[in-house]
Amino acid sequence: MMGEVDVAIVGAGAAGIGAARRARDYGLSFVLLEAKDRIGGRCHTDTTSLGATWDRGAHWLHSAAVNPLTRVAEALGHPYLKRESFTDRYLHLGTRLATDEEKRDYEKSIDAAFDAVDALGEAGRDVAVVEALDREGRWYRLIEHVHEAISGFPPERISAVDLHRYYDSGENWPLFRGYGALVEAMGAHLPVSLETPVTAIDWSGQGVAVETPKGTLKAKTVIVTTSTNVLARGLIRFAPVLPARLQAALEGVPTGAANKVAIKFSRDVFGLPDTSYGSLMDERDPARHAVSFQIRPFGSELAIAYLGGRFADEMEREGEAAMIDMAKSAIADMFGSSILGSVEKAVATAWGGDPHTLGAYASALPGHAEARPVLWEPIGERIFLAGEAVHASWFSTVQGAFLSGRDAVERAALAIGHRS
Ligand SMILES: Cc1cc2nc3c(=O)[nH]c(=O)nc-3n(C[C@H](O)[C@H](O)[C@H](O)COP(=O)(O)OP(=O)(O)OC[C@H]3O[C@@H](n4cnc5c(N)ncnc54)[C@H](O)[C@@H]3O)c2cc1C
């Protein structure tokens, strides 16, 4: 790798692809360096493991009506399903369905829980979300599960101020061909160097020297899109080291956990409308964690369990077989154990063990809400962080990552005095 480019972009997930597309539009010279043998990062549509299409990572266009990627999906011919929300769900209490009254009571409780968390955040109280929740309440396990799914951490480890800053229009529209497939299409015509992990970034002189096993590249600026956990754990060596203020901020906004277990059936065992959502909370066993499922997304014979936060982390540590057992026993309780006779195959994700992400999405710890804006600050006017964790109000989402990458290019262009 010879010569000096305007921008080196580290990582070809949504942020890196957003950055590269904008750099190309601006006429900046750039390279896009990706450690994996594929682009997309935490957006990864799997068509091989089960012989059916499912997203191992991101799946829903969040805040879909105002999400810029909804328009991109339309332009690239990736259809989506307009849904109001996830709440049109089947709520199972152990082996029975909740009554309408129970469902209404749960919905009232979760709305009240979100209002209470919002009030804490609005008041600027940078404390744990759990302080606003009634742990003894009947629906706490479901409310905990929803928080873990949203933030990747249990309510004890989520900052109320940070969560309050998240913008959610309430529309979550799944993509028929997968979110991973959309992000892949967005990056299809970009020059990208795959299997090129950046090992070090030297910014001691002018510009930066970006080291990879394939050689060292000189650039005027660098945009780093890797997760906060990858950076905090020093998997890319910076010389000089990152400022202490930034290192502390990375540790204050760690990448949390989320995983899925996808179960493929040989036929329709549910008899529900396509793309249904169901949750299980077992009132017979208070120690059992709540879990939710997508059922037959777009008519496929799949049930996909969603695990977030501590539960996702603990289950991942127990291994794929334990995750599959957990998901099978949950879906059997919900729909009857006879459905297990039609299971063809099941697979589970392990985002925490993925060496290039080390987690799912980032959330500020209690007391660390002000760490997130620090991630946005340029280092030495030539190192810019991007990625989901950096976006002020759309963190933990694909569109937030994408926009942060575009924004980083604008700041890099300004820093080098580039005019498009
Ligand atoms: C299970 C799960 C479900 C989710 N569901 C949704 C959802 O429904 N909707 C939604 O909007 N979001 C969802 N998300 C979050 C969303 O996937 C992420 O916010 C987004 O994809 C992050 O994009 P990014 O570009 O910031 O990071 P990444 O996608 O992680 O991209 C960073 C890239 O950098 C690469 N890399 C790492 N280290 C190096 C290195 N040293 N050198 C070069 N390259 C390197 C990585 O391989 C990766 O490709 C979900 C995530 C998970 C895990």
C-alpha cells in the first residue's frame, strides 16, 4: 500500500460505508479497510446456515418513517414491511396466553415504566434506569427484557439520561431481504480491502500511518468505526496513546450484549399471521428470564428468539447448545412441545465473542451520560471516531452509525481544507 490518501476508513460496517460513500461524493481519496472477509459488520444477513434468510444482527429500520436508510432501501429495491410497533404481540405467561386484561395491564405498566425513566432522564438524573422501575411489579421481568434488548445492558447498568437522549419514533419496519443485505448493497460498488485488520495507528508525525498485515498506509486523516469495546480493549494500538479523557469515555459507553437464536421448522407449526411477535414470561418460575420471538418473519418457517443484556451475555458464555435448548424450551411452552418434532435445525449468534465487535451495541453506564459526546471529539484534528456509539440520539442503530460516518467525513474534509 503506497501513497497518501485523504482519509483512511477503518471498518466497513454501516458507519464505514456511510463514510466511504460520502468521501466518494466529495471527491476525497480514501481507502476502506475491513478486518473480516465481508462488509456489513453488525448487519449480516445469513442465507446459508438454515437455508432461509434471517438477520444475525440488525433487522429493523428503527424510527423508520424518518430513518434515512428507509429511502435508501426504496432506491435500491429492498422492500420493507410497515408496522406500527412490536406491541401487536402474543403474550404468553408460561404455557398459557395472557388474557386481554392482562395484556392491557402489561402495556399500561411498560408505558408507565418508560415515562418514569424519561422523567428521570429529563430531570438530568444520571442514575440507573432501574431507579425508575418497580422491581416487585408483576411485569418487571418483561420490562427488564425490553430494556436489555434496547440497550444491551440490564436496567442497573443503563444511564437514564443517556436513554432519554435516544430518539425513537416508534416505527420498526423489518426488511424483507434483510438489513445486512441492504447494507451490503449500499457498499457494493465501493473499493474495500477485506481481511485487512488495522493493528496500529501512528499519529506522532504529520497525518497518520495506518498499519495492517498487508502494509502501512499513509493518510491525512483516519476515521475509526470500530465498537467502543474494540477500542477500549486496545485492539488497535495508537501511538501516541489515546487521550485519557477518550479512554475513560470509551469505558463509560461500553458495547453491550444482544444475541439471537434462530430455529427452522419443516412446516408451519404456529398457524399465526406472517411476521408475528410473541413474548414469554413464565410466572411459574420467577428465576426464568423473559424472552421474545419473531415468528415466521415474512412467511419463512423460522422462530427467532431475541436475548439482550446480561441474559444474552450469560447465555452466550454457556454456549450455542445451551442457547438453542433455552429457545426451544421457551417456544415449546408457548406453542406446545409437539412443535419440537418439526424442528429441522437451530443456530445461535455470539456477538460478544466476535473479535471484531466484542458486543452488540453501546450504552452509557449510570453516571457516564456525558461520556458519549466525548467520543465525537476529534483527536489531533486527524483522528475521527464514528459508529453507532458516537451518534447523539440514534446510538445503537444502523442509521445512527451510517450518519456518524458521513458526519466524520465532513469533519475530516474541513480539517484538511478540502473543497468538493
Ligand atoms: C443482535 C443485534 C440486533 C440488532 N438489531 C438492530 C436493528 O434491528 N436495527 C438497528 O438499527 N440496529 C440494530 N442493531 C445494531 C446495529 O447492528 C449496529 O448499531 C450497527 O450495525 C453498527 O454499525 P457500525 O458501523 O457502527 O459498526 P460495525 O457494524 O461493527 O462496523 C465496524 C466494522 O469494523 C470492522 N473492524 C473491527 N476491527 C477492525 C480493525 N482492527 N481493522 C479493520 N476493521 C475492523 C468490523 O469487522 C466491522 O465490520 C443490532 C445489533 C445486533 C448485534
